[in-house]
Amino acid sequence: MKKKKYSNFCKVKFKGEYLNNRKWNGKGYKNGRIIYEIINGKGYIKDYDFYGDLKFEGKYLNGERNGKGKEYDYKCKLKFEGEYLIGKRNGKGKEYYNGKLKFEGEYLNGKRWNGKGKEYDYNDNLKFEGEYLNGERNGKGKEYDDDGKLKFEGEYFNGKMWNGK
């Protein structure tokens, strides 16, 4: 008799209780080993997708992401690291694309928000540093060209350079 082969998605399991469709009390297993435990909706967890790839690791509270954590993309590369509140990005954070820093700044309700921030290109060069409002460039800022030379310094309004007219 042949032994059954299972793909990775069969190896990640959660055993425990749910409350309002959220993991509440229990343990998560991968390859038969405990990888996280949640007690009354809180704890430090590692969350895996259907295929067994790490998608999130960080603090949980009331069954949601709360506190510091890290998200990973489908290639298991770092996608975001920072603070969470009620399951969404909130506070200081860094966003990555293909493992490279893309943005660092403030987040609110999962989106880039108000305050100072920096954007980077695919070669890790600083492209913009300045103020954001409602997720867009707004206020004082500096934009740089591909060689790192200052291209524009001044005011931005609704994401665009503003000449005051």
C-alpha cells in the first residue's frame, strides 16, 4: 500500500476556539509542532496561509493584530513592519516591495497617513521626503532625481507640486 503524500497546506492547523470568526483560545501547529498560542484573543503569533507560507508574525489582542508585527508577501519577503491597532496598520511603519524599503512613515487605518514620511525607489535611493495628509504628499517636501540630486523643494498639495497659484 502506498503512503499518501500531502502538500504543505495540510500541515498548518489551528485547534481551539473562535469568537466572532477570530481565533480566540487555542494553538497553531505546523508540521506537528506548536508555532503559536492564543489565550483570550492575545499572544504573539505566526500566521500562515493556505500553503504553509508565513504571512504575519506579531502581537495579537482581542483576536486581531495589535502592537508590533510584520507582514510577508506571497514570496515570503517582508512586506510591512510596524505597528497595528485593531487589525490594521496604525502608527509608525515601513513598507517594502520585493524585500526593499519603499516607504517609511505614519499609517492610520491601514493607509499611509498624516505626518512625515520618506519614499524610496527600487534601487534604495531616496525619492521623496516630506509631509503627508490623508495619504498624499501635502505640505513641505523634497523630491530627488535618480542620481540623488534635489529636483524640487517646496510645497505639495493633494499629491502634486504646488507653485502657490
